Amino acid sequence: MYKWPQGRVIRIACLILAAVVVADLAWNGGYARFEAYRQGGEASARQLGIAIGFATVAAIAAIAALVAIGFHKVAVDFLIEVEQEMVKVEWPKPDALWKSTVVIAIAIVVLTAIIFGIDALLLWSLDSLRSLGGHF
């Protein structure tokens, strides 16, 4: 594989994510439809066709993920660059994080109150105009 020691953590995370997507497609799509086919019913042939379709999509997704994450030079270089940039990130200290969170929460409450006040004022003015006989 291309530059395997580099970008190992990101590659493993992407492979796990791809495996989850493939498992979801196979289990919830293919297997669920196959079970509906096995139990019979009036649309059982259709269920089998859908199950085969989901299984095919899951297999294609698995192969595409392995090729993109494991062998494709551009994807590998991107993942390596992401890992290198994440090492450079300076994460905030817990007390600075709490202070930032409180400031943002207060700002959200204030902006929500302002928007609610403007909305209430506009609704009141429109209701006043309607009571005067306007058509709004």
C-alpha cells in the first residue's frame, strides 16, 4: 500500500466508517429484504431483487472504499495531510472552553430574544393593520 505508515490513524478511522456503511447496506437493505423473500408473500420476487441490489451496492461500496482509502494516491495524500494538520492544532484548555461555551450560549439567548421581539412586533403591527381593514 502507498505510504502505509503515514496516515494510519485516519485510514483506520475511514475504513471503520466504510465498514459501518457497508454493514448497514448489507444488513438493513440486503438481509432484511432477503428475509422478507424467505417468508414469502405476494411481492417475494421483488424483495429478492431488492436484496440482490442492496448486496451488490454493499459490495461495490466496500471495494470502492478499500481502493480509495488504501491505494488511491490522491486520497492517501489527503488523509496524510489531514493527520499532519491535526497534530498542529492547538486545543483549548478546559476553562477557556467553558468560558467560550458560556459566551456563545448567552449570545444565542440574546439573539433569540431579539428575533422573537422583532417577530412579535411585526405580528402585532400586521394585526393592527388588519383590524383597520387592510388586506394582508
